[in-house]
Amino acid sequence: MESAIPMHLRTERTRQRRVPDGYAPPYPSFVARHRTDVAGVVMAYFGVQYRGTSSPLADEALAEIAVLFVATDGPSHWDRAWHVDQAGFTNVLSVAYWDDIAAFDRWFAPARDAWTGDPHAGAGVGFFIEVIRPAVESYETLFSSPDRAEGVAVLAAGMSGEVQEHAYWGGMRDRIALSQTSDLAPHGQAQLIVDGPRRRVIVHDNLCLIRSGQDWSDTDTAERAMYLDDVEPVLRAGMDFLRDEGRPIGCYANRYAAVTAADGSATEKSYGMSWWTSLAALERWAESHPTHVRIFGAAMKYLSSLGPSAKLRLYHEVSLARADEQFFEYLGCHPQSGLLNAVDGAKDPAA
Amino acid sequence: MESAIPMHLRTERTRQRRVPDGYAPPYPSFVARHRTDVAGVVMAYFGVQYRGTSSPLADEALAEIAVLFVATDGPSHWDRAWHVDQAGFTNVLSVAYWDDIAAFDRWFAPARDAWTGDPHAGAGVGFFIEVIRPAVESYETLFSSPDRAEGVAVLAAGMSGEVQEHAYWGGMRDRIALSQTSDLAPHGQAQLIVDGPRRRVIVHDNLCLIRSGQDWSDTDTAERAMYLDDVEPVLRAGMDFLRDEGRPIGCYANRYAAVTAADGSATEKSYGMSWWTSLAALERWAESHPTHVRIFGAAMKYLSSLGPSAKLRLYHEVSLARADEQFFEYLGCHPQSGLLNAVDGAKDPAA
């Protein structure tokens, strides 16, 4: 049993964990471990948004950025997924991760110009970029099994052994190294920057991002049916609630996305990614909102009936970003897209 | 909105609340407020234990202690309830509360002699006394409505306005004033003291007691049916789990008791009272054990379908006691009675 906070990030605490030192979680979980010289990472979501089921321009742009991803200074890992948003638009998300900030900076300028720059202005298709670059102290991961990394964990040197800080409410916060000394509270006001047809948003310090995924590709017929029939509908209802009605409880945006393979075909993986005013707002929803209490109940029932034989894989990554660690830019997107919700719409005249 | 911790008990924190200052609970709750000159209280459970549905000796003893309760220096409030324990014995609990410690001390010696002293030794009926005297810093209360006090709250000067620290996991701890500076962790080893036919137990510092009650006497027909059909069976299953299988998760004893009126007739009130190794163990059960997750889910569904029109009343009191604030004595009781579970049975030869 080890702490989720790696040795080199431990500091003298001014704030306490929620569980006593002798706490023993009832089942194992694991976290990603970076090399100690990794100071921070970049998490970059490139989105394209269009009406209907396909768009030749979107397809072209997606092919182009896939080429950029494998170019010099490109991300260490990326994946792609899609969802339909609350306004009925299809959104395809390409999520890319770097642990070399300088490489990202060199790579990003031309990629940005290609994605949200003049060539795509007025094209009738929306493009957006949502980037945060949290320090390693400001995010955490959690995996139900240690042998298949997803998301930012693919960049890591490996997985931990069984960690202590999980399976209780507050474990998410306790796994973030910065929680040793910070309340992780939001500070500042969201700002909209209008730059021709582009809309940029600077939200505020300690903006919170969660990506929470599931992978049922290893399940056998009976377990797959149990996941798809008993758990997934409850999960989807919770995700739909956050997407459509999350604003009053502090969720700026939620996307429940189906992961696609490199060739665009469907996989048996999905994730929800959502932007929150604060870690506290995410905690409150997870702990007490009926929509997540039902998800939690369905997952508990599923996992307790299957026990260690469950082949469903679960993971998440939760990050906090300062205002100066954020880049959010929207071109031709509808006004309820992503962090535009943090600045009350910001209708794009080019949309 | 006010803090559950009254002004005169606020201290410079070395430990933090779980919620930010701006946290707004989704529904109102209230806490008992003592006069500021009340330093601590006494919570005393007098139990009688017998096989079957009635015992003339128990009836006689219950009548006698009811007389003592109204004598000089007697408790400010008491009530009576009964339950069947895991060994199949009927137990009748008379719970008495004082906020004048000196009065309790004067009252207690002869009452103890009458209850667990020689007159009852070898009588074929078990008697026990379970007393804690927590400082006001070491316990908290919570009420769903402010207009009907129960338990220790009957001693209070009144109820608070709406308090902030509730409706999230960790609120219980955050309402205890001592949590501002203490982790409330248990210390020490339980000791058994054999005194002739009497068995006394000193458990350890920060032993935890919860009394958690429900009152459906104001509900109309439809709401009563919903409580009795949908909520109570789930509550009972959780209570039975704690009674029968609670030891490995840190619950020394649980009694799910039906409150009786002064004349011994049934009421529409019940409470669970349980002894825990620590507040943390109680937190873990409440937050994540399937038996309480189901109780929480049933209660959430009930309250969210009824909304503010719900007439069901809920309350609890949660206390921590140092070893020197405890008195637990058993005469003629079976070895799984109450805190005897903290010292591995301690079979009473007189039982």
C-alpha cells in the first residue's frame, strides 16, 4: 500500500487527508507515476463541430491534425472520440497529451493556426481548442487495473502499486499533491476575448477538468450485457444531466464521448469529460446529486456482484488549472460550446 | 445561514472543513443550541435484557428507574425504547440526559446500585449501564426540522437557524467543534474489569456513539406507506447488518429500537444507536458500505419525491468520548452485549 502522492511531491501539510493513516481501501486501485523530472503536462482537446452525421471539411481537418500529431514535437499520445452536444451538433474530439511543455509550445502555434485560424473561418463548421497545462501537483489519476493506461497515464513511466487514497469521498482531492497545502478553490472572473471571428475564454484559477472513462472491451457476453443494460443507461442519464442542466451546479460543459479507433470505427470505450467551476462543485455532484448517486449505486451493484472477476476497466484523470495554464479558443461554434458557457454564451457572429 | 459550530466554541483551526465558505446546502437542517455555560452533557443508557416478550422483574426494574428519573437530580429528559438483539434477547433501553454533571454524579451512585448492584445479581435477567459524558466540543446534532427536539437536544436552549455544514459527506465531523483542531482518532486499548458478577469495560479515547432517529407520526396515509414500505425495510436491513456483522468494520454494537410511550405503548418513532471504534469507521460505513448506500438512496428518493411537504422527521446525535468520560457496566448479560464486544465477549458467569 502506498500513497497516491509520490514521495517527491510530498510536502509539510497545512491541510489533512480525509482518512486516518490506518485506512485500508476495500478494493485495489492504481495511479499513474511519472518520472520525477516531469514538472507538468499538456492536455489539449481539439474539437470540430457540425450539424448532422458527417462533414467533408471536418473529415479533412481531422485527417490533417492526425498528421500534425505525428510530426516533430507532436504529442506523446492522442485519441479520438465523438459525441452529440445539447444543441444537437456532432462534435469530434481529438485529445492530445504532452509531458514536454517546450515541445508543445513549438508544435502548437502552427497547429492552432491550422485549426482555429483563417482557413477555417466562415466555413460553416465549428472548430475549438481547449488546452490546460497543469503542474504534476495539480492533477491525479485513478485506474481500476494497472495494466492498460489511458489518457495522460499513457505518458507516465508506469503505474503505482495499490494506493491508499481511494474508495472514499474526498479521495480525488487527497490524491492531488497540491491539496496538502491548498484548498484548491477557484479565484477570479471568467473573461471573454473577441479576436475577429475567434472567441477566447480565460476562465479562472483552479478551473477543474475531469475525464472519466470506461472500457468494456475485455468483458464476456454476460458481463457486457450487465454493463450495457444496467450501468450504461444510468451513466448516460447522469452525463445528459450534466450536459443539459449542469450549469447551476457548477458544471460548465460535459461531453459523454464514444472513443473511435484510428480508422474512425467504433470501440468499446467511452469517456465523460467535463469542465467545472471548482473541484468542490465536482465533489458535491459526485457525492450527493441523484444523477451521480444512481451511477454510483449501479456501479457498486455491478462490481459487488462480479467481484474481482469483473473485466470492466475504469479510470479517470482530474486536473486543476490556473488561469495562466489555460487556452480556450472557439471559431464558428454555437454559443453553448465548452467554456463559452463560462462567459454566458458569447455568440459567435460567424457561427 | 450559520455555522453548526456555535460562536463560543470556534477556535483557530489547524484542520479544515470539507466544504468551501460559499457552500450552500441543497435543503435546510438545524442543530441544537445549548446555553453557552453548558460545558458537557451526560448520555446514559440503562438497559434490561431478557428472553421472551416480557419479564416481571424487568417490568419492576423499569418502573423503579422511572421513579428515580423524576427524583431530585434526575435527568432533564429521558425516553424508552426496545429491540431484539443478535442473540434473540429483548432489550429495553431507558435513555436519560443531563447537562448538569454534578447533579448526575449525585443521582447516579444509588441508581447504579439499584440497576447493576446486588439486588439484581443472579436474577436471570441482564442489566447494563452505558454512560458517556462528552464535552460540548465533542458531539453534534442534526435535525430535519427545528420544531421537535429529541434526545440530547431536548436539553438545549433551542435550535439553530439553517446551518451550513450538512448534506455532504464529512458534515458530521465538521459539525463537531473539536474537529477544528483534532483528527478525532481513537487511542488506547479496551480493558475489561471483572468486579464480582459485574463486567465493566473502558473502551478507548474517541469511542464514537451515534443515535439516529426517525419520527413518522405526522405523516399522512400516503407518506406513511411510502416510509414503511420503501424506506423502513432498507433501514432495517442496514441496522441488522450492523447488529450482526458490524464488528469487522468497526461497529461494536448496534441497536435498532422502537420508541415506546410513557405507558409502554408503541409510538411512530424509532432510532438506531451504535457504538463505533472511531468516527472514521462510522464515516466509512455511511459513505460507502452497500447497506448504508441503499439507506441513503432510499431516503434520497423518498425526500426528493416528496420535497418540502415531507412530514417525516429525522435527527441524529453523534458523540465522541474519552476513556475517562465512559462508564459501561454489565450484570448478567450475554457476552455479545454492547461494549462487551470491545473486549471479545467477556462471558459473564452469572448470565
